[in-house]
Amino acid sequence: MAGVLDGSVALVTGASRGIGAAAAVELARLGARVVLTARTQGALEETDDAVRAVGGEASLLPLDLKEDALIDALGPTLFQRFGRLDILVHNAGALGRLTPVSHILPEDWTSVLAVNLTASWRLIRTSEPLLRQSPAGRAVFVTESRAREPRAYWGAMGATKAGMEHLVLTWAQELATTNVRVNLFDPGPVATRMRMQAYPGEDKSTLPGPEAVAPALAALCLPAEERHGTLVVA
């Protein structure tokens, strides 16, 4: 499989750690030039080192997904820098405080909504023209089971991820006659920082690491991938 993504450009959000970082390294191993986004430059540099260790190339783009104008500028920026975008992986997500719905603070709701749903919509808007121009545009949005399986205290995360799933699957229908393939990816329980925040007493040694699910996510980005408008559960 090495080299199957040679010449392609992949944008990965939430790439400073966890599943985003692992996915970026896997895409780089397959030959893609990866554009890494997260909130801080320093956090991205470790992923950059890991990408270089597999012989890949990365560009670092510090980005807060609550900054609407910066998301809107991504498409034009990528076109100016690389002339293309072939792969979008939206991995970044916000957990928010786990609390009764009636106790969600307005600022927490606004933050989780911005990252999990509004940023997804803005990424679709800014990336679609370039993905349509790609010979095999691919978009993967990372989701989680709370979007389909409500649980007490998970209201903000569950509702915004459910909205994201609906938005992405709608977009997939709109692109059905194009070369773009759009899918949702649910990695299941994985030993990530967000998982540890949600389940602080859980023994993370019993869970797979991000690198274990990265190949399944990367498979959805390959030119030969035909799944479209699908929820893929690892």
C-alpha cells in the first residue's frame, strides 16, 4: 500500500494527538502530504516528528475551530499553497462538561456546538470545491456512539455529534454523482485524552491505542474506496 497516496494532499483536524495524529502518520506513510491543524504550534510539532519518521512531509497550521473566518480561509489557503486538496479528515471534537442538560452552561454549549457541528459545516463549505476537483476526493468525519445512543449527562456532545452525522450524510447524498466519497468513522472506545476525561477511572491499558484504528480510517481515504454516505464502525 505504500505510495498509493503519492502526490495527494490531506487536511487533518485535531492532529496534535490521539486519533488525529495517528491518522496523519498513517496517511503520510501511504504517501500523502499532510496538513496538520490543532490549536497550538507546539502540540503539532510532535506529530510532525512522527510524520517525518515514516518518511512523510507535513505542514503545520495552528487553528482554533471556533474561529470561523480561519476555517473559511482554509480552502483558498490550500489552493494557493498546494493547488489541490484530496483528503479531508475532521477528527477534532469537543467533549464539554458531562452534566444534566438543564445544567449546561451557555458558554459550554456554544463551544461544543462550534467544534462538533459548526466547524463541520464550515469545513464542508471551504473544502468542497477542491475535493470536487480531485480525481478521488475523500472526506472522513470522526464521530462516536453517543450521537446514536443517548446517555444521561452526554447531551451536548451527543446532540452536536448527531447533528454532524446528519449534516455529513446529507452532504454525501448531494455528492453522489461526483468523484468525492464522504463517510463517517466511529473508532469505538480508544485510549485517547478525551476518553480519559470522560471515563477517568477506566483502565486505558484495556483499550486499543489510536494507532490501532488509524489504518481503518485511512482506508476510507484511498482512491479505490467506494463506500459513500456510510457510517463505518471500527
